[in-house]
Amino acid sequence: MILADPPCGDTSLAWDRRVDGWLTIAHDALRPTGSLWVFGSLRSFMATADQFAIAGFRYAQEIVWEKQNGSSFHADRFKRVHELAVQFYRADARWRVVYNDVQTTPDAAPRTVLRKRRPPHTGHIEAGHYVSHDGGPRLMRSVVHLRNCHGRAIHPTEKPTALLEILIRTSCPADGFVGDWFAGSGAAGEACRLAGRRYLGCEIDADMADRARTRIAAVLPFRDAGAAPARQSSPITGDIP
């Protein structure tokens, strides 16, 4: 699985500049059984839709992450309190071979549901009766409400670990490998540690990469206790012990 939270290009901030060329590299690195999850705004996806197709990706599904608060770039528009995460897979692969283990809601449990059986004829209301049906876990809905990291975020666009863990468990098998192409503060690496997946993160900001390593190592110790590689060329790794 590849997870990407690239700059959307929606603001005038210096770091918010779209990155070109990474989708083709992602396609070549992804196995036919894998998929790509990308965070972004609807505006950013509309602007780059052709790039996904040219790189050889096909749309699978999307979820909406609803936050408890959001941003207001314009006073004459709705306050945006959501963000999209869109799943893509290789166009030369069939969806049925792509790993996809849709999660269930945290409170999902077998339960008994009472449903009223309709009478065979109208006018005989007394003939209707209730019958119990055993229900099972419910599939997670496509709108996920989770608090953002406001006030405790290391990176300005950091995503909640719980949200990333949902995507990782859905699209990466146990002991599978997750590539995090815009790692930031390593929230996805933390989620991989919690979910039991292997992790490799790439981050251009060396100081942020160091903070990500510290964060991930605090969840579970690294397998290799030796000296850390030189930071200017070293990836952020998180193998499970």
C-alpha cells in the first residue's frame, strides 16, 4: 500500500506547492495487489485527475474525513470541515485481486433486530407480527468523524493516527508494507506500528524526519538498535520487531 498526503496547492503558503511526477513512480512501485490512498481537497483532485489516469491509476472509492473544526479561507463560503481520502489502484490490475478488507464500525456487534412481518392481506392489521433477526457487524460508513490534531500536531497538516490506521488495515495485509510518500511527522508510521505493518516513510524536511523517527520509535523500539544512518539520505523506517 502507498499512502500519500501531498501538498494540495490550495493556499499561498510557501510549502503548499504541487509535486509533479510522483504518481508515475508510485505506479511503478505498487504491486498489482496494492492500492494508493491520497489525501486532498476536491479542488486538488479535479486539477490533477488527468495525471492519475496518465500515470495508470483507476479510481476505486473515497472517504470523507469530517473534523470537529476546519478552515475558512473565504468569508463568503461554507466553512470547510472535511477532507477527502481517495483510493486508486493500477489500471492494469483487476479490482478483485486488490487487497481490500473493509473495516467495521468500532461498536459493531451481533444484535437482534425486530422487524414487522406484513399481513398477507390489507385490512387485516392484526395479522402482522414481529420476528427477530440476528444482525452482524456493520460496514464502516464512508464518512468518518474524528478530531483533527489541532493543538497537539507536530506537522501543520498532520492526520489523526486513528484515521490512518483505518486505511492501513483496509488496504494492507498483516505484516504488509506501507510506503508513506509525504511522511511529515510520521503519523502513518505510528499507525503502522499499532496495526502491525512494515513502514517506509519519505520526508524532504530533515528536521521533521528526525522528529518522525523519534515519534515512531516511541511506539515500539526499532529492530536494529545500531547507529542511525546519515539524516540527509536516510528514510524513515519502522519495521515491526
